[in-house]
Amino acid sequence: MGRSMRLDVPRFDGTDVVGWIFKATQFFEYHQTPQDQRILISSFHMEGPALSWFQWMHSNLIVSLPQFLQALKLRYGPSIYEDPKGKLAKLRQVTTVATYQAQFEEISTQIHGLSKDFLISFFISDLKPELRKELLVAQPCPLVHAMALAKLQEDKYNDLKQCWRQPWNKYSNTGSQSVPQGPTLVAVSDTTASVISLPLDDSSPFLMHHLDNPGAILITQPLHDDNYPTWRRAMRMALEAKHKLSFIDDSLPKPAIGAPSL
């Protein structure tokens, strides 16, 4: 098959050295460029401070392609004293899933040898709590599915927050009573309806999420004769994510009659 497509080596000015090396390597592999020509071709596409650095290095130290790439990484890449695994472990979602995903991908490309399951665990554990719970229950695999599901859950959560902000004056006794923002309970009788504002405690085992229903699937792994340990661990994680584990491990005290939590 002929290689008629015209491609150029990207220009390099000293920024994003890891990305440039990847694209240049892809270019050379696609065109099957001989090893002894790759340094020369690379030099044609350097500019600014990177070109000045190359001129000095070429006349003094660079004699092979591996030396060139290694020197390039040492000069413009992350410090050899940086710990990308540590950065990944400290990474937390602060704003949107898209921003967090971009940061996660940028750091994870610097790490080699991590298993796919380990990366999925890292990604889910650093999400915001309301998203992390949903993904722990769903147990998505592979990583791209986990990222897509996180974005979907974020959209759903944002839609839910918009619903919470909408006024509920149509349930008011007078039609003009101000209804507090936040989760509410509508008490309905034969003739009237009123809105009672209840405090929301995300960690309460009595809290029912909008996705909780009798047909909800807690885990996708069915129980068989030979998988009880892994099934038990997955089920406990799912119940703990929903703050319902205390219902089955005997740690939830019986509430008093008339308690606000009821």
C-alpha cells in the first residue's frame, strides 16, 4: 500500500516535549525513515530556544538517536525528580469531569506499568463524592467507559440540582409563602398540600437517592458457587457507597419513634 499522504514533522520550540516526541516518532514510523536520518530531519523542524539548544548539543554531545531523545527529555521534559505517580495519587476533581479527565490523562501518560484496573481505581477514587458513589456501584470497565459514565452522571447530577432550585409555590397553602431552597417533603391531605423543609444529610442511611428503586442493580457481578469473596467485596462497596451498609452489618441503631430521620 503506497504512502501518498503528505505529512510533516511538527515544529518544536521547547514546549510539550513528550507530545512532540510521540508525534515525531509516529511520523518516522509511518514513513519508515531510516534511523540515521531522523536526527537530521528533526533539526529542520526546531525553532527558537530549541534550535539554539540543538546546535550546541549536536556539535558537542549528540551522536545517536537514543542520546538525542534522552537529552531532549532531560532539557525540556519533566524533572527526573518529579513523581508522576505521586501527582496522580494527589489529583482530585475540583471543577468539571472534563477538566479532571484532561489532567488525569496528562499525568497518566507519564506513568508506565500501571494495570488498567489500577488506573480505573485511581480515576474513580478522585472524583467528587456524588459521582464516585455512582461509579463504584456501576463498576465500569474499561477506563474510557468510566470516563464517559462520569460525564453522564455529572450531567444528571447538574440536572437534579436545577430541579431542586425550582420554586414549589404551587404546593404552598397560601400560594405566596416563601419555600426554602433545598430538598423538601410534600405533605398532602384531601384538601391541602404543604411543603416541609427537611435538612439533608448526604451520609444518612435513611436518605433515598433519586436513582434508588427496587429494580436498581447494585453490582453487575452475579453470585456463583465459586465467587463469593469477590461478590461480597463488591456488594459491600456498593452498599457502603450508598450509605446502606449499616442496615445489614448490625451497626445502625434502631431510631426512636417519631425521630426526625424517619
